[in-house]
Amino acid sequence: MRRIVIFYLIAFGITWAGEFAVILSGGFKSASLIVLYSLAFTSPTIAAIAVTHWEGGSPAVRRLLRQALFWRWTPIYLIALTIPNGIRLVALYLSGWRGPWWSLAPADVFGYFPLLFLAPMIFEEFGWRGYALPRLQERWNPLLAGLITGLLWALWHLPIWFLPANSAPHGLLPFYFLWQTAAGVVSAWAYNASGRLLTAAMVFHVGLNLGLVATVPASLPYAAIGMAAVAALLARPLSRAWTRGGQPSAPAVEG
């Protein structure tokens, strides 16, 4: 448990230092601030590699990183992409939004490819679901572990709401926390239902980012409630993933 705490302290320390430096400076006013802000998004993977190396040296780090190579086909991949985008589309409609659901022109997709796909897969998921979730599941059932990772995931992103360029009303913060915490539960379900494939959680994270492209502030309450409803539906399957012996029923991917 102590090492999980250290992992989160490193991840939060790097990210919050970079983002609050930008906030307190009033924006990206120097190259060093841009570097700090960019580094902030890599902190979960940096923390996971550091603590994993402390635990088991280079072989353990290789096992951690090799999880990204396991792409055994499972319908969970398709479900993981569909859930957040389906929720977002319904939320946009319920909010009264009648504009385009996709705010990027097709030509812009390639420019945003690193942000939408590579960033969450490389810079975040090695930490959240590659390192933290399996270790939390050694102590608690997957549902509670998913709630913990989801809540901390939301808290880790909190400074983004106070960046000068972010115009989203702060009154939406409770809905954001509900959305992100519930997403942590759904991601834990994808991870466990796929046989503990980190790539399933990565695909779900990509789905979240694709949905966020179409976000309008008025849709967030509907989206948050929708994600919470899905998490509630998955609560029982997640609980069933826990055996009487106190271990997850699906084996971890060791490579």
C-alpha cells in the first residue's frame, strides 16, 4: 500500500507542479512553462516506471511496458470505444445541442492524433491501470479499486479547470468528478472483463478522448449521469470478478 501511495504522490507532484506553474503565471508565457505542462501529462507513466523499478528492477519495468503489446482480439475493445461515445452523443442531444457532434474537420484529426490516441495510451494508462489498479485489486475488489482509481484520476486532472484557456463554468466540477470517477469503474470493468488486458483500458481511454472532442459544457451533466448509470450496471459483474479467496478471477498479463 505504501508504494501505491508513493506512486500517486509522484504522479500528482509532477502534474500539479507543472499545471499550477502555468496557472499562477497566467498562461504559457515561456518555453519552460510549455515544457513543464507537457511533462505533466507523462507523470503516471514516469511514476509507474520509477516505483516498479524500485520494486523489481529492470525486469519488472519490462513486464509493465510489455502489457501494451498484448492486443488479443476481444469484443471488449469495441464496447470500450462505444460506451463513452454513445453516452456523449445522447448527452449532446439531451442538452439541446444541434450542431455537429464532431468538432474537428477530417484533416485536423491527424494533427490531434497524438493527443487523442498516443497520449492516454503511453503517458497515462501504464500508471492508472497498468500499475495502480492491479495492486489495488490485491487489497480490494475490482469495483472499489475502480472507484478509487477513478476518483484519483479526476483529482489528478483538477488543475486543468483553472487554466487561463479553460472557459468551462466551475459549477460543472461536480459533474466532471462524477463522469471521471464513473469512467474509472468502466475502465476497471474493461480491464478485468478482457482478461486483465491493459490494452482494453487504453482503448477505453481513447474512446473517452474521442468523446471529449464533441463536448459542450451543457452536455456534461447528462454525460456524467449516463456514465454513472453504466458504471452502476457494471458494478455487479465487477464484483463477480472477485473470488472468495480474495484474488481477481482473471490472471494478470505477465508477458
